[in-house]
Amino acid sequence: LIKEKVVRDWDDPRLFTLAALRRRGIPAEALNSFVARLGLTGSQMVIDPHLLDASVREYLNIHSPRTMAVLDPLTITIANFDSLNLPSSIEVPDFPQSTSSTTHEVTMAGKVFIERDDYQSGTPTKDFRRLAAGQSVGLKYVGIVLHVVEEKKGADGRVNEVIVRGEAVNESNKPSSFIHWVAQPLSVQVRLYERLFHHKNPEDATEVPGGFLSDCNENSLTILHGVYVDKYMARSRVWDRFQFERIGFFSVDEDSRDGKIVFNRTVLLREDSGKK
């Protein structure tokens, strides 16, 4: 795999070497727990990687602080921001489920960024519950509801900015959903890793007659540039782990440098049942 340049080296996060698992952000405690649950056997067996993911997810859910990050940013301008009298910074809990949680401070401003798929242009589909014309959405931790006023499109016809009006949340306007956001962001790189092979056992000659090299997933790595996180994340160190709210668990990669932070996706928030 290394010689054929399918992976970079022994510590490529798509592999299952200890160095690769560490670089992907899998904590030793989760790995030890996973191995202990397997029990002891003298026979060879094939283990579904999703079982490891479940142990990792269980550990990280308790030990990884939450933060907001936007993978595919869409600009939202709050036209009446000044009249809302919102603070310039907000204290957000690292572990919302804990009553004694530590906190971190995020910036609030009249221009925020949300995930592009949290907005739908035109008439929203029946099952869409986020921001659209005639359909409001709340911003997490801020206590305001956004209503679309106008959308602006680029020369390619793609929406690149949405003008909204904000109002305080109350019983009469409580939205059906709240979304995450980032203001005055820090731009980082994110690496999304998928399964390296299409089959659970790529060395099974029956399922993969062409050998394991023929079973490699050409889309096992996606690199995202211009992902937005809050400025306080500039203090992050290599191996730090976070839960990106509504997205997944991520770890700071050793390729990070001053002014350039790289995150590896460790695991999704929940198992993707559509994957083999």
C-alpha cells in the first residue's frame, strides 16, 4: 500500500497500525476497552471496524469538549444585528450534558457562517427543518431566531450570502431546529477519512478475486480547505480532540503548524448504516 502510494506511510490514519490509530485520534483507553471486550481466542477472526468505532465514539462522547465548526461555510448577514443588543462574546459549555462543565468563549457578530446544507434556496422540501424562505431557524447558544430577507447569488448562480432578520426566541416564535455557526472565524484544514477498502475482508479471494489492491477505495481521503472554527481554537495542540457539534469527532494532526491547524476526522457522531 505504501509502495503503490495508496497511503502515505505506516501512520496513515486509514490503516490499523497503532501509529495510524493514534494519528487518527483514537485514544489508548478506547482501544484497550475495545480489545478487552473481544475476549481471548486462539482462532483467527475478522472484526468489523464499526465495532471499534463504537468503542471510540463511546469514550470520546464523554471526554471530548464540544465546539462549533463549519465545514462548508455560507455567509449569513443579520441586517438588524445592532438592534438585538447581543454580547460580542458568549460562554459556551464544553460538555453541555454536565452541570459542572468548563466553558469556552466564542465570538458573536453581525456576520456569521453556517453550513451550506443548513440553508435551502427556494421552496424548502417537506422534510427540511432548517433555514429557508418563510422558514425560520435558531442559532445555538445565542437565543435568536433568523428569518430570511434576501439571498444573493454569484455569477455561477450559487447562493453566496443570505440576508436575514433576527429576533429573540420566545414561546410564539420558537423554531423547530437550532443550528451551529461561527463568527469571525479561524480557517483550518480538515481531513475526512473513509474506509480504505470496499469490503470488510479485502483478502477474501471469493469476494475480491483481484487482490486487496484492487479493492482500495479511491475516495478514502477528502481534504477540506477553508473550514471555519472559532478563534479560540488557535490554542489547540497536536493530539487535542474535539467533538464538532452535529458533525463528528476530530483530532489535531501533527502536520499542524503556527497559523495552520489540521484536523483529522476520527469517527462520525453515529454509525453510517449505508457503509459496508
